[in-house]
Amino acid sequence: MSRDRKPRDGDTWAVGRTGAGADDVRADGASAGPAELLAAAVLGGAVDPAGEERAVAAFRAARDGGEHAGRRTRRRDDWRPERERRRLRSLRASAMGLAATVLLGGVAVAAQTGALGSPFGGGGGGAAPERRPSTVSPHDSDVSATPLAEQEGPAHAPARTPGTVVVPGVSPSPAASGRPGGPSAPESGAGAGPKAERKGKSKPGAGADTRKGAEPGPEPTSRTGRTPGAPGGGKAGDEAGSKPHTRPHGKPGGKGGAKPEAKPHGKGGGKPHGKGGGKSGAEPHGKPQAKQKTGQGGSGEKPRTGRDGGSGGGGPAARTGAEAAAGGALGPHGRP
Amino acid sequence: MGAYDTELGAAVERAQQGDEDGFARAYRLVHPGLLGYVRGLVGDDAEDVAAEAWLEIARDLGRFQGDGAGFRGWTATIARHRALDHLRKQRRSPRTALIEQDVLELPGGQDTAAAALESLSTEQALALIRGLPREQAEAVLLRVVVGLDGPATARVLGKRPGAVRTAAYRGLRKLAGRLAQGGAG
């Protein structure tokens, strides 16, 4: 038998009367487990000669009627061992893929809508200040993974807007933003695209996004204003820092938390988060992302500061990972 | 599931080639567990429901692909469909009110589940199982009585393996508790 009946997790009961149980249990006899006894009781040694005869007669009729030959095996009829394993694996794989997609999409949306604070700006006071327009100080550089709240600096403000992702876009961080910002921005742009565009020009790269070319990341600035919903979300985003801002903002951004897989699908560098810095959460490590974020946060932050206060909040969470990285990257730029 | 699965797989293959004795052998290996499972679902009408299942199994034998363990899972799925159809027609829930009564009649003086199990009658065992929540009862029956492994049980029930593991574990634990209490659980 290919299948090994050894007891597995919680398998102590996995003994079948009809020879299905573990061999060792059967061999024991006297020390049969409770499952064996239960099975024995239920089965009660049922012998059914009449039933067998009826079944065999049905078999004969089907066989002679040609019902057995050339029959197509439907999925439900396929119980081959390899197929079982493949089925389980593919289910898992598809579930993971779906979750990752949802997560990233959510991050993108959150980033666009400002629900996620930019990693740098929002980091410091991510949780609280996010909404404060002026409070956000884009301190992206300081973000070193700590609560963006501290950072709050100017960098944070812009960072708050989820969409913006700490991109240093603000200005100086062209280098930082260029890289990571790009990719993330695209993502957020992609996901949040519609939103970002609505809000501000998120897509066109609000300009803040110096990084890559103003990928959606820079939008943050534009977004800042708008993230009406984001502010709250932004904070949540902070938590996302540890977990990609999953949800707090009520926007799909929440998803980020779900899977750190964070596939960087960020268009640009594959750093996913342009958006909401928080998102990087998916990549909780934020390091690589951090770069991106900074780009985003940086760029976005500065301008937004006023508005992004709220979004900044989200940023902090996202930032945790990103900030640390971004903070370093932005350092100079993060702060307005 | 153990040594019999190899024999079962061989018997099924012979049956698919047209060998009547192979089918009879497969029937003897599978029917007891199948009947126990169906009893846990429908109670008294189990023999009729199981007979219906065997008609379908005999008819669709040409479609089946798999080994002995797979055959158990396949036949359990067919039996389950028949049982659920039967219940729908009868508009009856899988459990009857007699269960508590049966349970109360468990032998006294049994302070361990194992000891209680040893003197457990079929009716009592089934009554106990049918006293469980449906999901737990099915998980226990498929794992313990039919002899399916975790993944196969999950497939028959259409649930995740983790959920099935939990249901089986809880069901068995509850049964053990009830037995230890002499049915007062």
C-alpha cells in the first residue's frame, strides 16, 4: 500500500475495523486502541450473504450490459493516490495565490486611498497622528522600523497616505524613490489605480514620486488630500507594518497583512509597495520595500503633509519593515 | 489502510476486468465499514440504503480509478450520497431521540472508556456516535469504521483536512467522555 497507516497528528484513533487501521494496532489485539473497539462494536461482525448476492448480481448485470467497459472516469471517480496529493497541493497553491493577489490588491487600494500611511511619514505617529495634516513630518529617514509615529516628521505626513508609501518622492529622494517607489507605486497604482486617479493623480505620479518616474507612488501627495477614508486606514496600516496594513482602513488595503508574500509585484522593481508603505507589510521585512516606500513616502509626504496626517497613520504600520529600510534610504529625503 | 487495502485493490482490479469473485471479495472487505457508516447517518434503514449504494457501485465500477484505499473512499462517497438522499426523502435528521435513552443504558461500573467500549453493543456504539454533532459523527465513522485516512475523509465530506481532523478528534473525545460517565455525557 502506498499509504502508510502510521498514526499521524491526531491519528491515534485512525484505526479501521475492516483492515484499514494501522497494522500495529491490529497485531496487538489485546491492546487495541479505543478506535478499534469502537469500530468492532459498530461493525459487529456484520455478515450479509443476501446483500452480497444482490450486489454481485448487480455487478453481473452491469458487466454483461457493457456498463463497465470504456467508462469515462469523472473527477469524483478518480481516487488515485498521486491525484489526491496533487489535488491537495494545487488547492493549497491556488489558495495561496489567491490570497496573495487579494493581499496585494488590497494594499494597492489602500495605498491609493490613503488608508495606508506612507511608511516613512506615517511611521512615527502612524497610529494616531495619521490624520493630522500638519503633524506628519516626513521623517522617513528615521523610520528604522520603529513606529512611524516617532518619525512623523514631514516625511510621515506624506507617507501617511496609504497610497503614497513613504516614497521620498517629496523631493530629494529621487534615488530612493526611483527605485522602490517605482515598483510599489505601480502596484498601488495598479490596484488603487482607479482610486488614486480619482483622488488625485495618483497614477500620473503625483510628482512626488521621484523615484521611478513618478509611478503611482508619488501620488501620495495627491492622495494625501483625499484619503478621506484612508486616515483611519492608515493607522491600521501601521499595524500592517507588522502585517501589511491589512485592513485597518477598511479598504482592501487590509489584505496586505494577510500575506507577507508581498509579492513585489510592484511593477517597478517588484517591490510591491508603492502604495501605502504599509503594504509592504506583505513583506514584513520591509527592507527591500523600505526602499520603495521611501520613495513613495518621501515624495508623497512632503506635499501632503497637510492632509496626509491621516494617512500618515497608516504609514507607520506599513513602515515598520519598510521604514527601517526606507528610513535609512530616505534619511535625508524623508524629512522635508 | 493496512494490509487489507492491498488485497482490496487487487480484488477491485479483477472485478473491473469482469471477475465476479473479485467483486464478491471487494464487497466482503468493504461492506461492514460501509454499513456502519450508513447506520451512523440514517439509523434503522441502513441496510436498504447500503444496498442502493452497492447497486450504484456495481454499475459505475468501470469509472473508478484508484487503489484499495481509494476504493473505500469512493464507495463511502457513494454511500454518503445515498444516505443524504434518503434523509432528505424522509425529512429526518441523522439523529433520533432514542439515542439518549440508549446511552443511558450503557453498562455501569465502567470507569474507563476502553473498558466501556469492550462491552459496548453495536446499538450502543451507534447510538453514541449518532449522538455527536453530524460533522463529528461522520468524521469518526469514516476514520474509525470505514478506515479512511485524513485526506480521504476530507474528500468524502468535502471539507478541509484540518477541519476533519479536529472533528474526528473531538468526536472521539466526546465519545470517550460519555463512555466513561456511563452514558451520562
